[in-house]
Amino acid sequence: MNRKWEAKLKQIEERASHYERKPLSSVYRPRLSKPEEPPSIWRLFHRQAQAFNFVKSCKEDVHVFALECKVGDGQRIYLVTTYAEFWFYYKSRKNLLHCYEVIPENAVCKLYFDLEFNKPANPGADGKKMVALLIEYVCKALQELYGVNCSAEDVLNLDSSTDEKFSRHLIFQLHDVAFKDNIHVGVYTRNRNFRLYKSSKIGKRVALEVTEDNRFFPIQSKDVSDAYQYFLSSLVSNVRFSDTLRILTCDPSQNKQKGVGYFNSIGTSVETIEGFQCSPYPEVDHFVLSLVNKDGIKGGIRRWNYFFPEELLVYDICKYRWCENIGRAHKSNNIMILVDLKNEVWYQKCHDPVCKAENFKSDCFPLPAEVCLLFLFKEEEEFTRDEADETRSNETQNPHKPSPSRLSTGASADAVWDNGIDDAYFLEATEDAELAEAAENSLLSYNSEVDEIPDELIIEVLQE
């Protein structure tokens, strides 16, 4: 009996030793099919707004890509996934052939250009030379206006030219420097589509590739391929927050302003800062103002910046300098309040050299429920339902009055993927994307009234 017990005890000890060397994952993450594939977050939506709402509800670092189908003009599917998982399936170039990055409005982004001209109409134009001159001019302007040093070695140069058209994309890879958002870059506005590296336009075969006169080369890594590094560099909204990151602005309205404006009290704007009165989340703005208006001190928000990858709002605070690191107010250096929307917490950092050298970050404090994203989405959904109920009530009382939910052609609004104000912006985009042909064929037979495409269809597409 003792021998059996000793054998059993030894077996248990060996098993315990095994799990100490190779512990079980604390969180189970489902995968699409094979163990070596990345964790699966792969959701498709008919509407762009639905895709961004899903992104805001995710704790993972996910992003929105646009995929265009051949089933009709301007109809798009929006994919939400991580950069790593997207690249895992995108790099083979078998199915995802016409894909676009959706650059979120209000999000900090890189400086970028979309250049093109018609070759037959400009027989004497030297596109290559013109691009080199533009890069030289922009680098000079960045130095003169912002004190930013850069050259052609800091510009990813992509080409998709044909015999008919000259086409280049330039994405500036400025070290610890980015622009406040699309408006301050001056290229596009709202959630715009920007064609991805190695993608072609729908109906075209020429993809965006690194041009022969490109002088930018990403840092080489043993763990990351050069192609993946180029892909990450080509993403305009792939900007990470750091204490040393400078946010540049270029708003024509600034030329008319005298001095720097700021929010000096809750709900009162003294002067708009950089052309904006509030962030995309005014409820969060008011909460931050409540943090810096206390103990007889009336602090304000000098400026805000939004980092889409981290779902992070960074507020530069004025007239309020209390720092948790030193337990008192700084004499001259301002502080920052950072709001992590994904994890629903806020914390404090500051511009003081000593605190920055120590990489100081205060404790994290939970956000009030009324400013959390899920709470705001719930309120928005309830408001939408109330509007729908009111519309149905009006239709019941006035059965002969046409419903605003009906199109002028008499078709149901649910039968169309995108309508209303979004279409005006979508149609402005010069570039869009396409889903795999297998997905296109499947979507034709799929019920267009369903907002999400089932996982079975996704797996079928990936397998094909």
C-alpha cells in the first residue's frame, strides 16, 4: 500500500513540476483553426459605424479595414481585427486583394500624401523627379515651421503607376512626431479609406509596392519580417503614445487666433483650441475638468489628443499642476491626465523632467460609469430605439404619410448597406477595397438584412 502511495505521490510531483515549467494560459483565446495561428478576432460588418462601435467595445488592440465587393458600386464590408491577424492572412495575397486602412477621424496620425496625375495629358512630366522635389520641400517646411529634422530616408515611398496614370503614396515616418488628426494633415477628413501596401484597386492588377527610389528602410528584426515591417510603417493611424511624442497642428484658423485658447471651467469654452471645442467624448472632457477644478483651483484643458490604437485620450492640463509623484503642485511644469477608454481607468503623468526621467505614472483610478463607453453606447442604442418607436407611432397615426425609413424609390432602407450622411463621405474617397472572390459569391446568396457575417462563412473564405 505504501509503495502505491509513494508512486502516486511521485506522479503528482512530476505533474506539478511539469506545470511549473509550462504553466497553463490564464485566459483561453479561441483560434480559427490551427494552433500556430494568432488569436482570432475577425468580425465583418455591413456598416462602418457598427465596426467602430465594436472596436470601442473590445479590450484587444483591433482596427478597422475596408473591403469592397463587386456586387455593386460603392458597397463596402468593414473588417475588424488586429494588425498581426490581418497580416497573417493578408501576406499570402490569395484572397484579400483590395484592402484599405480606415483612418479614424480625430485620431493622431502620420503625415501622408496621395499623389497622382494622368500621363497622356502630361507628356513632359517627370513624376519621379516631382516626388523627390515634394519630399525635399516638405522636409524643409517641417524644419522651418516645427523644428523637425527629416529627409527622404524618413519617407516610405509606394508606387502603383500604370501606363495611363502616375500614382504614389508617401507616408512620413517621423521619429516621435505625428499630427493631431486628418484635418491637420489636410489630406482627407472623417473616416477615410487609404489603400494598403500590396493592395490594388478594384478591377486593377497593379498593387502598391515599395518603389525603386524609396530610401526608407524599417529597422530589421529577427522576429519580424521586412514585409511586415513595411506593412506596419504604411499604416497611417499606427501611432503609439509616448511621453516624448510631439503632436503637430496645422489649422488655418490658428492664424487668426491670438494666443492659446483652453477650457477654463466645466462647460465654458474661453476660446477653441486648434479649431476644436471638445474631444470626441465630451462626457469624458467634463469628467477631466471636474478633476482639475477643486480646492479653490480652476484648472482647464489646454489641448487633447486621441490615440486610436490604444483608445487613449491624453489631456494637457493648464492652471492645475498637482502631481502625485511629489505630493504637491509643480512650480512651473504642467501635468497630463490620461484616460484609457478600453480599460476604463484614468491616471496622471506630467511634463516635469524629473518625473519623466523616472517614467512616473500615477495609480490607475476607475472611470465613473456614466463616462464609460459601454454606458454611452447603451444610451445611444436606447435613444435610437426611442426614435424608432416614435417613427412607428407616427406611421400608425398617419398611415398615408411616407416614412423617413423608406427610400425615395420605395425600397426598404434595410436592403441597402450604407445610406444617409455616411454616403456623402464614402463617395468622396478615391480608393476602396475588395473582399475575396469566394466571399463575394457567398454574400450574394446571404441575407442582406443580417448585420454580421457568420463565422462559418469567414472560415470557408479563409480555407479557400
